Amino acid sequence: MKAAREPENCRKDIVSGSRYQEQIAKNFNGHQHPITLFFSADGVPLCRSNTKSAWIFSAYTIEIPPQYRYSFRNMCLFQYSIGPIKPYLSVTLARTLKQLVQLKEHDLELYFQNRSISFHVDYLFFVADFPALYLFLNFISSTGYNSCFTCLAPGDYDRQLGKVVYQKVGYQLRTNRMYYDDLKIARQKKAISQAMKKIPTCPGIKGESVLDSIFPDKLITSVNYDYMHSTIKCVSELRMDWTESIVQSSPAHVDWTGFFGFHGLGLVWTQTLKTMD
């Protein structure tokens, strides 16, 4: 909102605005009408007692002012799938990704009032939480070794917790060149492997990512973890636990749920959906 009133602050609301400015200067060459998409993905369980989940792959246009950018009618929904298992992205997104590549290679031309307007399309980042990142990057899950996509931390198995934990820092960061070199080795391992259930990795890489086509030769530097997603999720879970504990310790005649319980959360979510549109 502030950027709309103050032109000098334009684009400062964008995540990694410096990367956006560099990309504009390098790729658009003074093009008057750029369109830059910012991709995101998420997996949402439909309910706690149900094994089915919904997986969403969407994008928003950075050049749209922030007060309109996140409106439902201005966002691009590329996939919305529901099922008991994770979607096979190489199948479900094959046609969409092919069209995104063609859109980037060829300018988008629109006609308005007998005038041709050309838009050059580019892609900035892909952000998601860990489950969606591992799915779209085709990495081993966070419970396995070498699951970090930003560095080469191997992880240590904790017998008490029964899973791999990452407590040490200072490891070498992954680079795009290292990623593609390891990807070649992962392909070779997969080609000669006789394992039916467990896919060999190198290190942590299971195979090609569906995002390789829209971020060619720069996949690792084009993905980010969605920290805000986890922050909001943790706050909501803490609020639910806090609400449940207060409700259980309150007198029977006091109805707290309409104030700040699950019903209250539902009201907040419904109101948010209405205001976003």
C-alpha cells in the first residue's frame, strides 16, 4: 500500500528486490512491459483424521501493485490436486510447464483498442515449505541424510528421536554447478540400481526436478524456503493449544469457542478470504 502512494518505494515490498532489479536490467533491456512471476506451492491436509491432502501450485505477478497482487482474480493457479498420495508432478504439470517455457521464450502479445502491446515474461523465485520443496525439487525428505538443499550438511542419526537431525552449521553451500554435477551421478545410480522401493540419491538428490525447465541452470539459487508459512502455522497451532487448555480449565457455563477458539479461527479465515478478494 505504501509503495503505491510513494513511487520511490516501488518494488521494495518484493522478496529479494535486489534480485528482481538485477533480472530486470539483464533480461528486459529496457522493455516497457515486463511480467515477472513469483511461484509458490503448498500441501494442505484436508482434516486431521483424513489421509487425503490438497496440493497447490500457484504464482503471482510482481508488477501488479501490492494492494491488488494477492487478489484471487490476479493470481495464477496452475495445479490444485486432491488425493491420498502426493501428485506425480512430471505428469500433472507436464503441459503447464511446457506452456510456461514457451511463454518465456516468446513475448506475450495482447491487442487493446486496436493497438498491439507486447509483454516479456520472466520468472523470479519459487518458495514453499519443506514438504513442498522436497516434492518439487525431487530431494530426499527432511528425515533423511543430506536433505538440506542449501548446504551439504550430512546430518546425524539420533537414536532417541529415531530420525536424522541437523544440529551443526558451517558446511559448504550448494551451488548450481555442484547441484547439476550431483544430478548426473544420481541419474547414473538410478539407471543401474535394482532397488524397487528406495531410490538412490547423491547427495540427497533423487533425480530431475520439474522446475528445471523454468529455472534452467540456476535451480538452487531460484528456490527459497517460506519462513513466514512456518511462522503463521506455529502461531496458529500454539493458539489452538492455548485455547484448548483454557477451555478445559474454565467453568462449564462459559463458552469460549465463539471468542477465540476453533469457531473464532474459522471466522478469521472466512473474513480473510473476503478481504483478499
